[in-house]
Amino acid sequence: MQQDFQYIYQVFLDGSFSKAAEHLYLTQPALSIAIQKIENSIGMPLFDRSRRPLQLTAAGEAYIQSIQKMQSLEYDLNQQIHDIQNLNTGLIRFGGSHYVNAYILSPVLAGFCQEYPGIKLEITEESSDVLSDLLMQRKIDLTFSCNPDIMKNFERYSMFRDHILLAVPQNHPVNQTAAYAALTAQDIIDGRHLDPTCPSAPLSLFRDLEFILLTPGNNLHDRAIQIFQEAGFKPNIKLRLSQLATAYHLAADGFGATLVSDRMIHTPNVPLRFYQLNSQLADRMFYVLLPNRNYTSFAVKRFIQYLLLHL
């Protein structure tokens, strides 16, 4: 990338001439003079210097968008050259939520690394909202999502399905009322909840429970809110958490009821009772998302093919 563009982009990243100068190993006056020369050549400022941190002007936003496009093209070119020179090697930067990384991908990654020892994996763990932004910025190569609003902006391939269940501590009296629909962990492991004849209890039956929900930014938070709206009541939220696994374990300890994925349930002796949710939102299809681009590296292609075979 040209030196002028590097200067502009670093100031954008740091929001400060002094910090950018440190990262570029320049003096602040030298960096300021370089940016001013660019601004003089186009006849308008790139940064609003009256605000802290520095903010982009309209011209500055146009520059940054173009710089990011050039970075993407440069990255794709480097990937393509690397593939020509080094077949079966490479780097995959992928992002997933804790749920996806720990419960979906974990059993698959070891096998992939054994089959392709020359391909290195770099894993980022964030919420789905943050990961979609990272993918848009090309800071990761792929991620996973079941959110239609996010998926529409990216190239995508269907990967796996899961089902959201209501989990209630087994000692709660409501389980006696809903005994006809209650499922054990072993029932879930055996796939009984996937049988079309498996009964479900109306969610309104559980309206007096205290609930553990996820924080905004997680797909299951948004779905949970809509599921409760469909059931006609607002849940009594006892706690909000960023990790689905933590909510699951707290529910098992009797802290409150929560919504969980059936793919998390691997141990039969869990002190919870599970219930099917009579909502289309409880059925999720996850897609692997890639940025819209002209070239996909050999490593990423092999990773996607491996996931399709093993998920």
C-alpha cells in the first residue's frame, strides 16, 4: 500500500496524530505535514481536527473506504500467490461465538489439523454482531451465523442446524404440571425431541419462572425476546450473560430457567427438564459466511469442504 495511504489509515485507526506517529516511527510534525500535503492536493480536509478522537470528514471516509478495498485486493493477491507457491499450506482466520467454537467446531478442528497439518488456524471468539463487522472489514476470513439480516451481506453456505429448548431446573414444581412434555437430557441425546410426535408445552405455562437470558448482540437473545412475545408475556429476567454455556450450567445449578441449544447436551445426568418450544424461531440453520470477493484461498476452501463433510 502506498505510503500516503498508510499514513492516512494509521491516523484513522488511532484517532490521533501523536499515536499514529508513534506506530509509524515518525515525528508528529512530519506526519502532520504529510497529511496536510495530501489535503492541500485535494483541496479539502480528511480529518475533523476539532474533535477528539479525530473524526473523518466525507473526503476522509471516501479515502478509508478505498484504502480498505485496496487492502482486500492485496490480501487476495497474496493468498493467491501463496496458494500457487505452497499447496496444502496457509492460514485461516475464522471467528465464532463461544457456543460455536466449543460445542460445534471443537470436535472437528482436531481432525482437520491432522488432515491438513500445514494449514494454521487463528480463532477469534466474539458475539455474532462483532464477528460480522470483523468479516466485513476482512479481519477474519469466515464466520458462522443464523441471522438473516447478517447473512444477506455475505457469500454463504449452509452448515448445521440446531434446536432451541427451554431448560428448567428439575426440582421446580412447574415440571409436575408439564410432566407430559418434559424431556430428560438422555431424551435429548437420543433425539426424542426431533420426533414429530414429541409433545410440547405452551411457553406461557412457565411465565412465572425467573429466566437467565443472553445479552444483546447474541442471536439467541434476539430470538428469545421474539419467542416470549409470541407466547404473550414478558419474561422475568433474573440475569443476563454473554455466554450460553454459563447460562446452561447456572440453570443446572437451579439458578433459573434458560434457553439452550440441543447441541450442548452431551451428559445424561443433568438436573434439568427440557421442553420443546412451539415456535419456528427455535429451529436455527447456521451458515458459514465469507466476504464477497473474487478469490477464496485453497486453505479456506478445504476448511469449508471439511466442515460440510463432518458437521
